[in-house]
Amino acid sequence: MNASRAEPFTRLRVERDLSGAYPAIDSRWSDMRAGSRELVGVFLSHPIILARVEAGLAIEMARIALGWSQLAPDPDDRRFEHEAWQTNPLFRRVLQGYLAWSQALLELLDSLQLSAGRRRRLLFAARHLIAAGAPSNLFVTHPEFYRNAVTSRGLSVVTGLRHIAEDLRYNHGLPRQVDTTAFRLGRNIAATEGAVIFRNEICELIQYSPRTPQVDGRPVLFVPPQINKYYVVDLSPDKSFIRHALDAGQQFFSLSWRNPTAAQRGWGLAEYVQAVIEAIEVVQAVGAGAPVKLMGACAGGLTATLALAVLAARGQQERIACLSLFVTMLESPRADSADRSADRAAIRAALARSSTAGVLDGADMARAFAWLRPDDLIWHFVTNNYVLGREPPAFDVLYWNSDTTRLPARLHADLLAIYRDNALHEDGGLTVDDVPIDLSKIDRDVFVVAGERDHITPWQSCFRSMQMFRANTRFVLGGAGHVQSIVCPPGSGHARFFIHDDYALTPEAWRKAAKQQDDSWWPAWVRWSQAHGGDTRVAPDSYGNDDFEPIEAAPGRYVRQR
């Protein structure tokens, strides 16, 4: 093996092959167990290829022992930032041995003739073996462990052991990702001023206080995902999309879903779509009948799209001014996969579990999603919390990520059926509340945002979803993952996005032609929203109206439910 193949040992290719886990996320657990067993069996059944790769590995290990190896980690790999990984001969050899072993494992897989489905399963298992085997995950092979132990007089070791004991007892054996004590809803997170003006058994509707003397006459209504709380668009004040929109003169309303229990197991897409339509009616009543600029994220974006399609089928599309979709898929992430049987089996197993419990627990799904990015969401915190004996960070995005909700069994089944059957690709392939869904009838402009490194709703699927609309569309590819592509305030210093106007291309061709823009896409959305706005009017000086009076201050009651 030569040194060039070690940089950064094909991690990006592995992530690309493993994208598209939503919504059959439960399958990743079975894939990991079965894939690990299958990995061993496949290697043993190819002894010649195995011997060749082992010989190359032995040669590289000899170079490492002699100090001749040029293997080095990706410069951006934060696991190996400590200088001792490069300057200390012992730790450098430990790191290079890990890189050589990881590279040999992937080289072995590359050498085998495998079907696409089987390769995906084996890469999933290999990726987790590589992530788990990093020397940064172990006390004895992390150089900073020793320095922390000495400088803290052993306190870091005690703290690390305490974290392990607490997580085994209270967090299913996984490391905590965030210091939840640092945040209080309505104080330093979800704190934009507003009031609940409508509540029913499924949702609350929050109206936000204007921040400019004049406002756009057409209000914005945000439909959040059902598996997390709405305040992904209202994190800390400097990361609040809502506040940014308000500062630009937009009127803003947001739904906040109730956290269902098994008693609400029968709530399905029809109930959630009807809730969106009812919220549109309230927003219009408060906003002097003006058309609503509808917006949704993830599964909330799917729900918003279906609500608009229902209105279009009923001849009421004029109630909507435009549609914005953030990290939203309307098709299966592996629609063109030749190996669908494993996904269908996983879907059946997932449905059986949620049907028995009455709900799909959001915390379980969050843990499963974490295993899709083990370096960032599992092993990074093993190192931080256990090996180095530090406290989890106080990070607002991770706090929101941990503040999950449950999905009713019926909604879970409805969502899986859409992706399993690609129901939205065929006119009338899906019916909601006895209304056949036909996306071709939607003639409102659509603004779509996806994430380049999104491991939940792959950007390629979001792009193909955008192509399903017949109206004018705009596609923006954020330069981060699922959440950070939404939460990217201007001036943060690290945000970027990509744009290109030819949407007839394949996703790959579009990405190749797209041009990078530095900073956030938020101002571009504001300009687009203003272009689809109405007459400017004096900002309202009170919440709601005579029919919909304020019930309580934002963030309301439902967001606090556990």
C-alpha cells in the first residue's frame, strides 16, 4: 500500500454509500450485527485476496515499526489533533497502525465482487469497526489521557468513570452528547417573544411578535418535524431563523406538535395534514385573509406538501403564496436500489415494534441516527466524556437533538408506506382524507434546502423531490449536515451553500456544475420570501384577534412535554 491511499482512508466514499437510512432507520441495527458476521464469512471465503491484503498490511506494519511509514490522518480529523500523535514515536506508531489496518479493511472490500446491497451492508459494518477501533477511544492509547490525569490529580479519571456509570444506568450505555442543565426553554433557547393563539389536541399555533414597524402582509407558517420540537428554527437568539425572518419584516407563525402517547396511536397523516390546514385557516383569519407562505422541515415538510396538495385538489390553492422545504424527502432515498428486500423486511420489523408500543419513541430513533455518524455522535463523546474526563458540551443544537418526541404508530406506518412505495411519484398513488394526492397540481413556487453531508435525508433525494414539482423551483445545497444546514446564521464564519439554475440535471451533474457561495443562505431565502410577499403594512400591536386571543406566552405548553 502506498501512503496516498491513507488520506483520509476513503471516509467520504463510505458515507456516501451508507446514506439514505431514513425512514427505515431501525434496519441499521440489524445491518450492523448481520454485516459484521457476514464480513468475516466473506473474507474467509476469499483466501487469496485476503492473503494479498494481509501481505501488504504486514509490509506497512514493518515500515511503521521502523519509522519509515508516511501514513497520516486527514488534517481535519479532530480525533488526532493532539501534537503527541505526530511528535511522540510511540503514539505516532499506534496511530499509523490504526490507519494501516483501517485502510487494509477497506481495500479488502474494494477487491471483492459484490452486489450493491451486499457491499452497502458490509461497508456499514466495516465503517463501525473502523470507528470503534480508533486509538483515541481508549484510555491507554490517548496521549491526552495521561496529561489530564496528572494535571487534574486523578480527577479526570474519576469523572470519566462516573460518566460511564451514569450512562450505563440512565442513557442506554451511550455517552451523553450535551449538558442539558445549561438550557431553559423560553429563557436561552426557544426564547423569541410570541404567544400561543390556538391550541387543539394535536398542536399549538404560536404567533411571534414583530420586530420591525412595517411587516410583509403575507405571513409565514412553519410546520416542524413530528419527531423533534419546533424550535430548530428558534435556537439561541443568534441562531434563530425565526428572529432573522422577523428582523427582515416577515410575520412568523409556527406549529408546535403535542408529544403523543400510546393513547394517540391512531393519529396518522390525515390528522396531521388536517392540523396544518386548520392552522392555515387561523393564520389567515389573523392576517386579514392574506395568502400564507408555507414552510416545513423534514417530515414537517412532507406534511406541509401534502396539505398544499389537498388544498390544490379542493380548488383552494390560492390560500398559499409559496412553499419552502428544508431537508425534506418526498421519495425513497434508495428508490433506484436493486436490493429492496432488506429494506422491506426492516420496515415490517419497525412497524411491528411501533404497533405493539403504540408509538415510535424519538429517543430510540435519535440513538439509531447517532450510529449513522459514529465518529461525530458516539466516539467523539466517548473520548471527551470518558477518556478525557470532561463534561459534555453545552451546545444548543445538540440540546434540541436530544429533546425528541414520539411518533404515533399510525403516522409511523403512513410515513413508511410513502417511502416504501414511492407513493408520491404516481398521481393518485397516495390518498389523504379521501383526497388523491397529485403534486403536479401544485403551481406555487418552491424553495428547497438540502444538506451536503445530511445522513438522514440525503441531498440527492431532496433534489429529486424538488424535481417532482411542476412549478418554479429553487434548490440550495447547504454545506453541512441535516441540522446545521438549517441552523447557519449569517456571519457565523463557517457556513456555505451551493447553487445552480439547471434543475433538469441529475443530482451528480448538478453538484459538479454548482457554484459555492460563502456565508448563509438565510438572506437568499428572505429575498425570495419578500418576492412572494404582499403589500407592506403596519405591524400588529397585539397577538391574534377577537376569535383567537392569546392563550399563553411562547414557547407554549406542548414543547415542554416529555
